[in-house]
Amino acid sequence: MKDVQLPKDALQRVDLGKAFAEYDIIRRSAELFVSTPATLAALNKSNSSCFFVGRRGSGKTAITIEMERKSPRTVTILPQIFDLIKLPLDVTDFKDTRQRPFKSLVYAVERALLGELIKQWVNDKKFDYGSAPDVVQKERTLIENLDFEERFLNLCDEIFQAFQTDNERLWLRQIKRRDELLKAIQAYGNDATYHYTFLIDRLDESWDGSDTAIICLMALMHASVRLIASNPCIKPCVFIRENIYDRIKAVDNEFSRLETSVVFLEWTEAKLAEFVARRLVHPFNTKPKLIDAWGYFFEEDEPGAAIQRVMALSQHRPRDVLMLCDYAIKSAINENHLKIQDSDIKDAEKRYSTSRLKDLGDEYAENYPNINVIIEYFFGLGNEFTISAIEDFIQKLLLEEKINKHCRSWFYDYTVPFRFVELFYSIGFMGLRGKKGVVYKDTGTDANAKPLIDHATTFVIHPTYSAALNLRPIVLSNLSEETILQHEGILEDLPDSFGLDEYKDTLKKTLEDLKTLPTGAVGANKFEDIVGIIIKLCFFRYLTNVQPKERTHDGSVIRDWIASNRAPSGFWEMIRQKHGATQIVWECKNYEDLRSDDFHQIQYYLNKTSGYFGIIAFRGEKIKDSYLKQISAIANRNDNGIVMPITQKDLEVFLRQAIKGTSKENHIQDRYDSIIRMIS
């Protein structure tokens, strides 16, 4: 099998890359990409599938990177509108997709996307306004001066102003404008050089999870299906996280129009093995065959044993497999092993298990707030349950005040054992043991597919979570009255000296204080206090030693907050690596419009000692063009340094995410990426 001789330090040379595609080596190395059915569907211009659904780490963003690389006519849109738009009517008025309010929203999305298409034609010199049809001339200001999000917001204002004032003629004129615009674009449909793919990604990482956000995403999905059916010039590809897709499916009364356009991101064990193999052999000039690659780096009794071991411990997602293998490589290097031993995989298992358990609670907290609190109570129990044991477990949970306080909005709908099991099966936490063995929910299937359960079925917690929960390898037929549920706080990390109740209550009070705080000098000190609380309670895992207003040694500079950046991974580690930011400076401005002096002030803090990254928290809701010019100028003068404005809405999102138990990194990461794209 082995006809290639690798150096003795082969493991030290391996770089498996980052678990997050946004920062992964896949960006610069096309040979690392592994094609899947979802990729082929996205790249196929004639394929009408436009929704690509998967859990975290299933490869959604990686597909967009590959499409940008292979398709010259792609447009990437990372919408921020879902946490900005204020619907003019009550959310319930938009629930019926057949009525005017929702249809008006869909028309606004369509016009905004069609305008973006024309803007790309103009930028690529395929089209000029001089010979454009009248309808394009009428839309020129919207197309030329605004980006997709601003255009959508403006169109919403126009359409709903007509709707609310019962101005039928104006409303019809707005709706017909979409039809006229579509007809003008259709004239170019026979020329393939006018066909563009729109990659709409990460739209669920920058919102507050509100009902308004769901309605807006529904409108985007309906608009995408309509545009693909009516015009070959535009193919929107929308990448959606599975838990968000579940929420839409639950409320959309015409979901059948959408689900035929859905592709789930499915990974087989063979594809995942290839995914790791490509990265293992990448650094070497003389490379083993991919089919043999694992055997060069893992000690195996027989071919394929390492793959089976890794796949049994992990869920079938690239991020999971990558993390487990990376931890195992680090363990092998620390133990001076030339190859990864089974003991290295076992050492990696606990770290990997804890990481994945926290991520599971975070991933589904939007659908089931504080679901991590429920998961904690499995600690120290068996890894397999009968239906009677599940019923006993639920009865014990019902007596826990912690559950009543933090999970009451949804938990009581799942207190019937079969409903409880269906939920935990759908999120990948539990599998079902039947006559053919244990079946776990496949990562490439609809979460709403019901498992086949009867009274003989037992329920197995996925091995991914066994080590973190300290589960015993036994089948529990019941839980006696003497059994006391334990929880070790392994999922919900809390700041020092905080209990869970105090932590959540403080977050809620801070959110209310932020919403009601007056702007201006009168509330300036209080705003600084609020920002300090957000840093300490929302980013405590990554930013430490948070200090208030500090003068430099010569007394010339006052910083509102400064925090040490010691993050071992994720967004804040990237900030430290890319910008040398070992210290993060936060400036607090209790007003809505930033001035040039605000940017001049913070740039003085950017230096080799603390790094080239700073944050301005202010009370406005929009990043203006004038801010981007200031940010770009600072980047040019300060060794690619970045000053990032954080809006009132961003601060609210950080607090809401912490209250629900979701990640506090995703939103700020998305804000950073948006700033980088806008100034580059």
C-alpha cells in the first residue's frame, strides 16, 4: 500500500486548517475542496434548487468560496437587513403569505435583487444607462446609489407607505414596477454572459432571531423561487442554517412552494475521509494516494480502522471531523508519537466532546432557549435509555426550578416522552436503537422527519457527547426516586462569581437599560457602564482583565475600556493573529452620529504594543459611508489596522444572544467581515 516515504516529522508539517471556512486554507488552495451533491447543484446553472440547508460546520460557506472561484459571474451578498428593518405592521399581519403585506415584502426583495443585477451589469460594462429602457431609468437612483440592503429598505418604505395610506394607485404602481423591470431584464436572457449567480450567505448570523427576521427571510426565499422561475439571468443561492430553516417551515403557510427547491448538505463517510486526506497530504511534494493517506498518519491494525474510529465518535460534518483529527494530531505531537495512536484519539475525545456539546446548546438556543440547561441534567447518567427511563427523566426535570425559569417558553410542549425524544433526535443528540442497530439523524436530512419509535425502542446519546457528559455505558430502564439529577455547569460557562439566575437577570436588566437610556452627555457615564457589562458578560470567554477608563503613563490618553485578548480560537484569536491585538480598546459614544474626531481619537491607541484593532460603540443604527472612509484611511496609515463601529442594534444582539445562550462571536465576526469587504 505504502509506496511513498514521508519524513519523520510529517505530523508536525500537517496543517489541517481552520474549522471555520471564513478563515480556512481552502480559500487559497482549491485542491482541498471536496465536491458533494450540494456543490454540484449550486454550480449547475440549470438546476432550480436555490436553498442550501445544513447545520453549523456542514460546509455552506465553503461552497460559496468554491463557486466564487469557479464561476466568474457571481455576486456575494451578506445581508444585514434582518436586524435593521422595522415592519410597518404587526408581525401577525405578515404570517399569511397570500395576503398583501407579505406579498409587498416579496416584491420589495425582488426589485432589490433585480436592481443589484443591473448594477453588476453596469460595473462589468455589459450595460449602460444611456440606452436603458425607461423603467431602468426610473430605478437608476435606487440602483446606482444604494447597495442591496439600502435599496430593499427604501423600497419597503415606498410600498408600505402606499399600503398604509390606502393609496391603491401608488401601491399598484410600485408592484407593476417589478414586472416592468423583470421584463426589461428578460430581453437579455438568451445571452449567457448576462446570467449571474447571487450567493446569499451568513444571513442568520447577523440578526436577533426575532419574528421580524424570520418574516424577512421568508420573503427572501419566496422572491428567490419566483425569480428563478421567471428569469434565467439571475439565480439566487441562499445558504441557511438548519435550525432557522425549521423555524420558517413551522410558520410558512405556503412552504410547499419552497421545499422543492431545497438541497440538504449531506456528507458520506467516504467524502469526509477524503476531506481529511486532502489536508493531510497537502504539505508534501510527493503525496500518497488519497485512498491510502490515513494509513500514513494514523497507527492502524488494519486499513480503515482509524477512519471508523473517528467517524464513530463524530457527527458527519466536516467541522466536527476536522476538529477531532486536529486535536488528535496535537496530542500525538505532545507525546512524541510519529503516528497518531488510538490513545491520542482518546485524549482528543474529551476536548472535542466538550466543544461540540457547548456548540450544540448554542446552535439550537434560538429555537429552544437555554436548551443547554436540559442537556446538563444528563450528566453522569447512562448513555442509553428506555422509554420508561425517559419518562422518569422528564418527571424529574419538571421539578427543577431552573427548568421552569429558563426553559418554560418551550419545554412544556415536549414533556410527552415521544415528543421529547423526537426533539433530541432532530438536533442530533440522541439516536434510536432498533433491530438494525443504532440510527442517528443524518446531517443531510430534514430535521422535521419523524423517527420510527415504539415501546421496544431504546434511545442512545450520540458518542460525540459521551465524554463531556461523563456517561456510563449502561442502559437505564428507569430512574428511581433516589436518583438525583446532576449538572456540572459544563455547557453554560459563566463569568466568575455569577450563578445562572443572576447572570440572566443582569443581562435582561442591561438590555432594558440600554433600550431606555437617553443619548447625549446626560447618559454618557451610564452608557460606558453598559458597554463594560456587555464586554464582561458577553465576551468573558475571550476577553479578560477588563479595565475601565485608563490613562497612559503620561496622562495624555483616556480609554473607556480595555480588555486583554487571550482567546485560544475563533474570531478573537483571528483578530490577535491578524492585527496583533493583544489588547482590545473600546470607546463609548452615547450619541447616534460619529464624528471624524472619534476616529482620530481611537487611532492613537493602535500601536505595536497593544495591536491594531479598536472598537467604537455608539448609539446609531447604521454604518455610514463617511465612517467607512475614516476606517479605510486609518487602515492605510496604521499597518492595516481596523477600527470597528458597533451600533446600538449590535449591542442589543450581543445581550439577546447571551440571554438565549447562543454564541456571542458570530455576530461580531460578521460585522468585522462586512467592514473588511466594504473598505477593500
